[in-house]
Amino acid sequence: MASFTLEEIKKASGGKILYGDNLQVIAGVSTDSRSISQGELFIPLVGETFDGHAFLDQAIAKGASAVLVSEPEKRPADESVPVILVKNTKLALERIAEWHRKRFSIPVVAITGSNGKTTTKDMITSILRSKYKVCATPFNFNNEIGLSKTILHIEETTDICVTEMGMRGFGQIAELCSIAHPTIGVITNVGTSHIGLLGSRENIGKAKKELIDALPAEGTAVLNQDDALVKQMGDAYAGKVIGYGIHGKYPVHASAIEYTEAGTEFVCHCFDEAFKVKLPLFGEHNVYDALAAIATARILGVSAARIAKALDAFQTEGSRQRIMKINGITVVDDSYNANPLSMEMALRAAMQLRGNKRFLILGDMGELGDNAAKYHYELGEKAGQMGFDGLIALGTLSRNTADGAEDAGVSIVNRVMSCEDAASAIAKLATSDDVVLIKGSHAMHMDQIPEIWKGTLNTNGNQ
């Protein structure tokens, strides 16, 4: 974790020391009074429903060596530690992180996109760790606070930092870039997530392009050439552009793609060589993520042999495409999150698995604005066009998915409002050697369905 002098914190944050200027070293930065370590600076964040200033004394009691405050009257009762006054504690955290970033000349990789950015980030991190010491964004902590904390974990021995950048509007990726100062930018795709906020895919593309605009002239942009909105982002960039994809002979591309229950195999053509990749995930979208990771790793000097070995052992976090067997049924739990593009990718992936019949449990997708009903209906239509045998639609918006599926010829369609009802319905429909895909927005908590389903089988004595 980063260490600072009090004067450095004052300079980085643009603050003013109210009292206690005799501290020599601050051994890290924390925004959580519950987990703060001895000697760390405590930064109380403020939101609509919380104010970290209420925990100043708790942080000091647990070992905080200094604190920031945004108002003089919010100082701690305990005056034994230094207090620095800043205008805004969140912005101070960002500026302290940026100040720390500028201490190092290491490569910083930034990944964004409508879909696949967390998986791509995890793949890049896994590959790079086969050769380097890497500091990386944990989970999907990709906002200003999560990114700042990632940057603050860069140490003297860190070789490369890998960051994920999320966004909900214009200017947010630019703000993240002002903290991280990335040298390599990876953009996976432009979909319709957050379209309710930005209005169109073109606007989403403009917001994502802020990453490329922030790269230095000596940097590198890694861009999906099969996505027209991403491809054009490299047109005005003065630095190096590395294209990847499936539907063209780009500098990094895949051929001979094969899908099995064990995952995906393909031949990767990367610059001057070709090598076979075995990936314990299935679906074309994961091939794209792997290609982006391969391109980035090769740029940073990782050999094809190391890349292939790291991807062969790759594991996703959380409920990102977990494949399991329940009563002889192949169940794909891809319930971590959902938007129209990721839903379509997941449906196509499920159709690539061998099985007698294929069923879907699909939940509501969030942040789609006024066109939410339309996107859900179109999803149901696609399920019918692809030939799925049945659909369980979970949630209010997903009733539109059910309507679209029925109109497109899906013969079995159930509408439910709880994970329990979804599990009960699928337990009655699916039999051994069938395939079931579970997918919906994280707020639907659909990761519960497999365990509820197993409990239903145990209760009925059908295990």
C-alpha cells in the first residue's frame, strides 16, 4: 500500500493542515473505518445516505494516523492525530491516487466496454501474473473510488497495473483516466447497457472513446475490429492501434473455433505466430475477451506458451458462466449481470452446447430507459428464432420477453415473479441431458436458482 508524508498528502489533496503537523509517515489510505490498519490515513466519504465523518473517532481508535475532513466543524473529538481540511473527500482520494500513480513509470492497462470488461481484465491479469508482479482492480470495482484504491496498491515492486473502467455517462471515463493515466487502452465492444442514460449506442461509443482520447501518443489502443463503433475509435489516435476479432484477418484473430462442455478451443493468430488456445469457458464472446487479453499480453512481452497455459487454467469470479450438472442437466449460471448484447451472446453460447432440449430462465435487464419493453420483447423473439424449447421469464419486464418468445414460436413459456417459482418451474420441465441457461441483471439475484433447484430435488427425492 502507498505511503506518504503528511506534507505529501496536503500537496496531493490540495488541502490545509488544521493541526498536528509533526507526523512523519502515513502507511496507506483507507475509506473504511471498520477495516482500517495501523498508521493509515482515513478518508471519510460522503453520499446521499451516509457520511463517513461520523466514524472519524472510530477510525482513530483503530489506528488511523491522520484524517481528512471536508468541513472544519466535522473534526474528530480526539485531537491526537493530524487533520487535513479538503473541499471534497472523494476528489481528494482521487487526487492522492493520481499523485501516487505519477510516482511510477510502469505500464497501466485500462479496460472498458459494454460487455466483457471484467472477464477481459481478469484474463489479462491472469496471463500477466505468469511473468510479472501485477496490481489489478478486484472484482468489478471500476468506479472512481474502486479505481483510486487500485492505484494506491501500486508498490515499488509492481511491474504492471491493470484497471477496469466503468461508466454511466459522459466524462466519467475521462475522470478515471485522469487518475490512472493509462498507457494501454482496451475496448471490448459498444452495446446498449446504460442506453437509458445516454440515449443511443453512438453516445455510448463516444463515452467509451474517452479512454482512447486519454492515451498518450506513445501508448497503445487494443480495439475490437468486429464492432464498427469500436473500430473507428482508432482512426484519429496518434499512437499504436492493435486490432483483434474473429471475422477478419486482423493482427490478432481466431480461427478453427470449437465449443464443448469443457469450454472453447481455437487457433490464435497473433502478430507473427499461431498457437492453440484452450479456454474453460464457452461462447464466442469469451473468444473475443481472450483475444483482447492475448493482444495486451503480447504487447507487454508475454510469450505464446505462457499465454496458452494461463488461459487453460483461467477461472472466472462470481456467477460469470458457471457450468454445473443438476440431476444430469447441464446448467449454465451466467446470472452476474445482463443487457441486450450480453443476453444475445449468452443465448448463442447456450445453443453451442450439446443437449436434448434447451431451456432459458431469463430475468429483467436494468437501465434500458423508455425502450426497456422493446428490448425485452426482442430478446424473446431471438430465443424463438434460435430454436430454444422453453422459457421461464422472471420479473415484470421479462413478461415482454415471454410475449416475444411466444410470438416467435417458443412452445413452452412460463411467467414467474420469484426465484423459487423459477426453480420449481424448471425442475418440472428439464430432464437429463437437457441444457438450461440462467441469466438476468444482478438485482434479480438469480444466482440463487441453482441451489433452490437442488433443494427442490432433495425434497422430492429425485437427487
